[in-house]
Amino acid sequence: QVRLVESGGGLVQPGGSLRLSCEASGFIFSDYAMSWYRQTPGKERELVAGLSKIGTATTYADSVRGRFTISRDNAKNTVYLQMNSLKPEDTAVYFCKAISIGNSVYWGQGTQVTVSS
């Protein structure tokens, strides 16, 4: 059974921080590149951050670069998204995604992040 379980979302004030976690099971985690996407109602899902299988190569959306950091701990089968200096426009459902070199793709269920005063 393949499973990606996100956690760490919630309500935070502008300028605050959150750390999202995505714990994986049911597949060989170290064989998959990992990424975070986000989506709001009526808007297409967008890539927020991604990293390679061993965590040496990263990519970030322009809107979050310098504020968000993606990392992974293959020993714990977990990918993280550290979000600092949060803005109201960061409000979205955040999804964890795993993809193999053979293009097997898995998605988590999503976790809500709300940035508001």
C-alpha cells in the first residue's frame, strides 16, 4: 500500500513560519524525487519546491525562493517544507508528490495552510 501523509498545516499570521512534513511508505523512498505543490479553489496546481532523490538538487517557484526550504531525510522516509516569512498569498492546500525515474507518480492527500491576521 502506497501512502504519502502530509502534516504540519494550520493557521498562521503573516510573517510567521510553518514546517510541513510528508511521510512516505509502501515504496522505495530513496528512488523517488520529491516535491511540494499547492492549489487554491479555481486555480491550477503549481509547483512550490522540488528536490532530487538524495537531496542535492533543488528547485523553487519564484514566489517562494528565499523564504521556503525543501529537504528530505531518506532514513525517515520524510520530505519537509520549511516555510518562513509567510504571506497571505501563500494560503493554499499543499500536496506532497513523489516521482521515480520511470515516471511512477504518487500524491498525498494535501494539508491546508492559511496565512491570515
